[in-house]
Amino acid sequence: MTKNCLIEIQPKVPAQLLKSFLKGIGCQKVNTTVNTMLETWVDFEFMGCLFKAHRDFEEWRFFADNDCPPQLVEVLAEKIRTAEKPLCGWWVVCKGIF
């Protein structure tokens, strides 16, 4: 089971571009596990914790493994928010952990 950390990236960004971006900010083991017209899942590791990114329709939402400390989710959100984006118009919303 995972926590919904609700980091969102909008607008729709292709999975390959997101994967390259994640690798560029230090994420490891970045793999696409599902890639269909309706949804995409990308699994990755950040500072020893497992995360999943899920895209349906327009936005990416990020989920952290239950063992991941909330502070690490905040570090990842800040890294995504402040990193140079490979595509104009990206914005990130971090709504907290549920």
C-alpha cells in the first residue's frame, strides 16, 4: 500500500520526458510499468524510497511507499518544483500527504 503524496505535474508530459527528468534530478531505477493510451505508471527510487508516478488524462500524481518518511516526500517535491524543466509550462502542486 502507498501513501498518496499528491505531487502533481501539469500539463500532460510524455512518460519518456518525465523519466529523463526524474533521472536528471537523481532518481534511480526509473521504469515504465504500464503505458497505455488511458494511463501510465512509472516506478522509481529516490534516496532509498520507492515511488510511483501515475498519469491519467492530463496530470501526473506521485505516490510514496508507506515506509517513506514524509520529509523525503517534501524533499522530492521541492526538487521537482525547483529543477529546470525540460518543457515550458510545467508546474508542480504539492498538496501534502494523505
